[in-house]
Amino acid sequence: MNLSEKKLVIPGELIAEGRMKLGSHVFVENGKIYSDALGLFYENNEIASVVALKGRYIPRRGDLIVGIVNSEKFSGYTVDVNTINTSYISKDAVRDRLQRGVVFSAKINEVDELGEARLDDVRVFYGGEIFSITPVKVPRLIGKSGSMLNQLKDETGCNIMVGRNGWIWAKGGDTKLFAKALNLIEEESHKSNLTNKVGEFLKKNKVKK
């Protein structure tokens, strides 16, 4: 199997035998390597790895995310960024007071031992809509060198900000077409030639002016 080949596997499925380096979402039992997730199996004769198709977002330092303000505290704000734990923005990181329900993008500055994230580089959005995709599928939404994301922006006319946490902010243009394209990416992220397929879908369904 070469790097361009992939196979959809389920949890507990045998994916390789023998001594190999182990990548993500795999485990060894009796000298055999199995998947521990629903995902795509890649093998390059040295590393056995599965890219999970579903899963919650795990905060990582340096990630750019999209979030929503939950509540104001004495020294900052608790915010929802699509994780199990609440995240936090210090009032020192923003110039203006944030209201509950405000949508923003930010960078994860720190993740503590409980998995709670502290955010900075906050940018508040006005208007627009929030969309979501499974966090592990964000790389497919962005595409190689931004190819998929640029195509979505060009064909829908939307301003789009994609968070690594699976939340996307979009404003202007044809947001309904964007939502349909996002559903297509969600459903068929495991298939090849996805950028071309989405491009054809956008052109076919684009409203003529």
C-alpha cells in the first residue's frame, strides 16, 4: 500500500501484522495491530496509523478556534469552544466588554492539566452565522494549501473563518450554499477527489445573478 491509498476501518478491525511504528488510533494485541476508531487507515510500510472521522475537539496550544461567550466573571469571560471543559478569556486580552452570545475567534495560549484553555488574540465577529463540522474533518475543509477553503470563499462569496475546533463563522454571500457544501464535505470527507467534487457541486448550485 502506498501513501495515496487508504481504507475505511472500524474499531477493532485488524489493519496490520508484524513490527511497525504506531501512529494515532491504533493498538497492538498478540503482535497484531488494530484500529481503535472509525477512520481512514494509512500505511507506508513503516507506520500504521488511523485518522479518526469522529471525535471531540481536544484543545492544543497555538490552535485558532471559533467560540461563543458564555458568561462574564470578575477578571474575564467563560466561553464555549466545543470542548468538554470551559475555556477562559482574560479581560486583559480584549479592549471592549464582551456580551453573552458574542462570537469570536481566538488563539489557544495555554491548556492546563484539566484540559481548560486560556485564549488570546481575540477577534470579535459582528453578524454572520455559526456552522459546525466534526473537528477531525477540519483539514479536509481547509484542503491542501487552503485549496478547499479558497474555493468555498470564491464560489459562495462568503467571508469565512474556520476554527480548529470544528466551528466555522460565515457572513455575506450565499451562506445557504455554503451550508450545503459543508454537509457534503462532512459526509464524504473520506473519499478522494473531494475538492473537485465540491467545486462541481458549488458551480452547479450557484445562484445565477
